[in-house]
Amino acid sequence: MASIVNLNVVSSRFSYAPSIKDLTARRRAPSAASASRRATRVRAQGINPEIRKEEGKVVDNVVVSELSKPVTAYCRCWRSGTFPLCDGSHVKHNKATGDNVGPLLLKK
């Protein structure tokens, strides 16, 4: 005969959530895997160093049909001296930070 189990009822002897004591013990003694993850953590920093800082949010609109070249590169690293157009500054940025950002290419 099959038994019916009500998954909404949990016995007082069992718990799905770890206790505070268990959580603090895990923080004090990290595993090797969590230690390696912590070593590769990157802290967030501001991306835009100086471009149009007086604006609350920098947004550029481009009408693709009005582009003068068949392919136009737009900066995504915020380091370009010709912003919003890309001048290749992302190459230096990528070497310095280990990032992999590149331009946005718009094709006519």
C-alpha cells in the first residue's frame, strides 16, 4: 500500500535551513574551493573615468542608415579619446586589467 507524504509538514527534528552556528563555522573555516574563488574575485570600480560626468546617465543614439562608413566602431571601455567612437584604447585597458572588452561594431 502506498503512503501519502505531505511535503509541507516538516518534523521538529529536521530542518532545511542551517543554523546560525553552522553558518558562522563555515565562514571561519573556508574550504579550498571557496578560498580559490575568493582569490579570483574582482572588485567593481567605476568604468567611466571622465566622459560627460555632469549627465546622470550617458546615452548615445545612432541611426545606422546615416553612418558614413560601412563599419563604424563605438567605444565600450570608456577610455576612448574620441568617445563615443572607438580609438583602440581598449587594448591598453585590457592589458592593464585583464579585461576583454572590445568595440561595438555597427554595420550599414
